[in-house]
Amino acid sequence: MSSRIKILLGSLLSPVLLAAADLPPVGGDGPAQRAYQVAVLARIAEPVLVAGSEGRLRVRIPQIEGARNQYAPLEALGRTLAGIAPWLELGPGDDAEGALRAHHIGLAVKSIAHAVDPQSPGHLNFTEGGQPLVDTAFLAQALLRAPRQLWGNLSDAERAHVVAALKATRAIKPYESNWLLFSAMVEAALLEFTGECELAPIERAVTRHLEWYKGDGTYGDGPEFHWDYYNSFVIHPMLWEVLEVAGRKNLPLGQHFALEQKRAQRYAEVLERMISPEGTFPIIGRSSAYRFGALHALSMMALRHHLPETVTPAGVRAALTAVIQRMIEAPGAFDDAGWLRIGVVGAQPKAAEVYVNTGSLYLCTFGLLQLGLPAEDPFWTEPNQSWTQQRLWAGENLPADHAIKE
């Protein structure tokens, strides 16, 4: 981590001194928990964005033997930006956190400019193989989540390059799975920023997922049900945001948005209930190396002020902080240069599927969306509260949980 960032974090966290791993102790109240999460965000994002801003992401990102390293740079950039975009969208500020945001906004905009410029040595792969569709969609998601600070700070020429990169992925045919939402997200961003798009991928993605709904807030990833966190990694957040754009643009598909809100809220309720009193959650299914990105849908419902009535914002805040701390402070989570290593809790190379490379791991930033709520939001200012499993296992008399009925 650069000396500039350490100084900014030191100011932000004063009088707490940064630990050797560049992270402070977790404080006991909302402001301290926010400061901790901001430090985590900076710790994770800094290597990616510094390399990207210099047009050197392809040469700096660590290579993993046997992995699909050719996709790693765009994976790292798209996923990092999609996770930190709500925080960036708060814009620069006069305090230490605002200065830190200004720093990362500048790095992010430069990184995007290099990534999409065919003449830049930092130009990334948007067309070769199938994987670029996935991470172009995450880049599109980042732009939708930070329209002022990301899209708004690009020059006209840079915007044209972004549009060309998004359109280039149309040649990639998505699988009949959550991948349909990647094509839909790309088209939703084009619709939002250019006023034009191909509607068929959006219609297909929404229609298929409505058909694949299994009940109680959960969609199939394709026709079948899977025990994993893809409802959180991709399905609920992207379906929500695609339908949101559809509603703003007065497309008929927008009528499904209220239904998706109800389903996403229930799924977030289940996620919160899966966080143990100790700040762990069940490691189930593929892509476990995405760490606390598995709580993406819960983080998003917090960001959107759409948490279920059965939980408190302060309890969710504490639960997310506990999980983030356990995972990110595990020995071996980072290499000596500050890049994430494969693992769930520390360095665990066996946790990787064949498609996982260093860039893949940055989907963990999706568990930090709540930082897009300003520091004065009740989410950060409410007095501390326990989360559901802490309350239950402490003997509190809580109402029973129930599935939603539609």
C-alpha cells in the first residue's frame, strides 16, 4: 500500500494506528466499523487501481500456474469497480475519507480509460474467449452504480471507447444460466448511457429467470437449483438493476421490478440468518474463493434501504463487519505486494475452480456496497445491535422465520 494511502487512512482512523497489515482494529460503534470497512476497501482496491491507472494491470497482476490468466486483468478491474462504485459515487470530500475517495476516483477513471483504449498498452481483452462478457458486464454494472464519478468523469473519446467495448461483447453467446444477465447488464448500460440497446438479451434474461424461480426468494441458475451463492453473486443484484433501468426507460419489463424487490429482500433475509454468532457463514457450492462477495445481495439491500423488517441496519452492519474481518485478516489472504490470494479463510489454493484466477477474487468487493451509504446514514450511526443468530443463540425470544408467499 502506498505511503499516500497510509497517510490518508491514518488520518481517517486517527487516533487508531494502522496495524502491520494496514488495517485497524475493528471498533465497537458504527463510525469505527465504517472506518474499518473503508480501510479494507482501500487495502483490496489499491493494487488493482494503481496498476490499471498506469496501464500496467496486465503485467502486474500475479499469474497462477494452470489458471486462465489471460482473463485476470479485466476480471480484477471490472469486479473491483463494481464493488467500490457506490462508495466512489459519494464523490470527493473535505475529510480524510473524502480525500481517499477522490484518490480512488482518479485511479478508477484512468484505469477505465486505459482498459478500453485500443491504442493503450493497458488495453484489455473484451472479445477473445467467453469470459470477457462476464467482466464487461461487471464494468457496466460499475458505471450504472457510479454514473457521476465514473461515466461522468470520462472524456467524450473515452466514453466512445467504453461503448465500443460494451458492444464488442455482443459476439459472445451467453450460456443458459446466470450468464444471460451479463448480456442484459451490458445492454442496460448502453440503454442508460446512449439511449439505444438491443432489447432481446434483456428480455431473454428476465423471462428465463422468471421461469427459473424456485420459490422463497431463490432462482435457479438455469433450470436447476444449485447450493451456492450465485443468487447473491449475480442473479438478484443484476436482475434488480436491469429491471430498474427498464423501469426508468418505460420498458414493459419494468413491471417486474416490484416482484424482484420482494424476492431480493427475502433472499437477503436468508443471507443475514446464515451469519453465525461468530461471524462465519456456510461455505457451500462453487466460487467460495470470492469470500464475502457471497453477501452481495445483503450488502445491496442495505445500500438500497430495502432490508427486511426482521433485521436492524445496525445488526447487519455488525454482521458484515464481523465476516469481513474474519476473512480478510486471515493469515495469507494477501501476498507481499498486496494482491489477494486464492482462499476462503487465508491462502487455500484448493478452493479454486478451474475458472478462478487472481482477478476473479476481487468479487469480494461486492460485500462492501454498504459503504455507498454516507457516513451520516442511520446504517452507520445507529447504536450497536446484534444480528439474528447472535440474538437467538443468546436466548432472545424472537419470532419464527417464514418463507414468502407469492
